Amino acid sequence: MSFLKEHLRLTHYFWDDTSLFYHGDPTRRSFNRENGFQVLFLINCCSSFLDSLTIKEGRDIEELIGKQLPVEMKSEITVFRWLKSGFFNDWLLSMK
């Protein structure tokens, strides 16, 4: 399942016309937690490590990005690694 714009809970995002720019894998591209397309891109990148991404899990990832992401996380790849080390470890532990 793809996590979509209508699944997002937070409402502070801006939506520019560069959605086609966010495909493939996270890169060293600058990350902006207020860019809705970029947040969706990272949530959906995270789904590649889960058997299936639920709306709740996508919203959990969104919450981490929106409220707990350290300011020093400046690129997509560093945000992705941070999510992977936090969210995925917690998620895997909850599955045991």
C-alpha cells in the first residue's frame, strides 16, 4: 500500500509542483520536513522494509519526522537512516 497525501495527519505541509522529483532511493538531497511530497516520499521509502505499511505505521513515521526529528538531520539519507535505526528497531521488537 502506498501512503498518500490524504493519509497524513499533520497539516503544516506545503505542496509544490516537484512531486515527480521524489522517486527512487533517498539521496543527499536537502530534506525539508515541511515539504509534503518529500515527507510522503520518505514514508513510502520506509515501507520497503515492511511487509505492508498500514496507515497507522505511516502516521507513526510522519509523527517522528514532524515532532522528533533532530534539527541536524539535513539530507534525505540521514533522515532515512535515523528512521531506520529508531522506528524500524522499535517496530521489529514489537513484532517478537
